Amino acid sequence: MILKRKYSRYEIKERLIAVAFFLPFFVLFILFTIIPVISALFLSLTNYSVVQSPIFIGLENYQYLFTEDNVFLKAIVNTFSFAVISGVFGYALSFLVAWIISNLKFKTTFALAFYAPSITSGIAMSVVWLYFFSSDSYGIFNNALMQLGLINEPILWTQDPDLILPVVVIVSIWMGMGMGFLGFLAGFQNLSKEIFEAGAIDGIRNKYQELIYLVLPLMKPMLLFGAVTSVVSAFSIYDVPLTLVGSPGPENAGLTLVGHINDYAFTRMDIGYGSAVAVFLFSITFIIGRILFRVLSSKDE
């Protein structure tokens, strides 16, 4: 016979307090994450244009998405190009800069300088960068190159389809380093000095050996956090190409999946098809996120 354990008033009070603290997050998570995802999944199976009730059409939106929508294929290529280049380089640079600053004296000042872009509006910062990459002779880069005699006429940074990707990647990397950088820096600050002292006794002689044999294994939680934030920000890029090149730009060179969603859902008011693109984007980021969890999570987690 199994006797049910009776909880004391103190234990019941503790559990109620824990539930009270957890409940606001849980409610908001349901309202703004679970319900929108389920709604998008349902709407992606319908023909819905706001002015009429949703009409169930099954997988027709997905069939058109993968077989007939050539603009969607262009958006996939652009988004993955942005994500791979800006995500990987931004992730690596965030870690490298955080590692360097953690060993400096005035780390707080340098940390603020690198973190500031991430808390500034993407559109506002893109406008600033637009002045640098202006396609006339008054743009900072064009003016500098002309003064040095390297070019005879202005480079069309934001109008040439071959240059749009590099420009957007540069701006995205600079703006996206803040969040991952802050997480890495916090991880470096929490590393115990005793670990490095023990490593020195075991034969570790320089900073590079510390990085490989001590820092990277101990920083796995921060590496995971930085990787997930990099993936999410890279695949959700939209405001930067919108401001710099007027997304989609010439030959759709600046079109991303989020831009494609915005075009159908909020410009053409085709909510059903826009939801299908959104579900595809969610699936991609979810799968990549799970892979990152498998690779970077510790075995005992």
C-alpha cells in the first residue's frame, strides 16, 4: 500500500509562490508564441485574404511555394547567404572580441562600445550606414576612394546586385554582434581563476592553449546561447536590406524570407500564403536550433 505524502503549509506556500512567479511567463508564452505558431500553421492550409473567411485548401500553398514561386527560391538563396556569412562571421567575431576585451583593463568601456549597436533601432543604424555606402560622390567610402585615386566614378554600393549582399552582410555583422558578444563576455567573467591556475600546473603555457583546452569546454552554455541568437537574428533579417537597398532591391538582390512574408501577408493581404512561408521559416530555424542543441549541449544536460 502506497501512502500519499502530505505537504506542510510551508511547502504548499512555497509551491504556490513558485507557480505565481512562473505563471506570467507561461501565459505570455502561450499567447505570443504557441497560439501564433498554431494559428500560422492552420492559416497556411487556407486561402485567407482578411476580407473573407479562411477557405481550407490543404497543401496548395506549399505546392505553389516549392514548385512555382521563383521569387521564393531567390529569397531562400539570399536568406541562407546572409545567414551563413553574417551568422558564422558574426558569431566568431563576437566570441573573439569578447575574449580580447575580457583580458583588457577598461573592459566596461569597450563592452559598451560593442554592445551599443544591438540596442539601437536597426532602421536608424541602417540610415547611418547608408551615408557611408551612398552611391554618389558624397558617400564616405566613395569620397575616400576617389580622393585616393582608386576609382574615377562612384561605386553603386546599394544599386548593383553584385554588391548588395556584401553591403548588407557588413552592416548585419556590425549590428548583430552585441547580444552574442554580451553573453560571451559574461561567460568569460564567470570563469574561475582557480581553473586557469590548475591548467598552468598541468602544462598550459599561453592564452591560446587556455582558449582551446579550458575556455571552449567551459563556455558551452554561452556558445549555445550565442549560436541560437545568431541563427535567429540571421534568418529574421529584413530591416537592414529594407533601409539600405529598399528591399527587394534590383533583381530581388535584397529580398529575404521575412521580406517575402511581409510582401504577401501585409502588402498583398494574402495571409494564407504568407503563413505558409512563415511556417517554412519557422521549421528551418527550429531544425537548426535543435542541431545546435545537440552539438553544443553538454552530455549531462
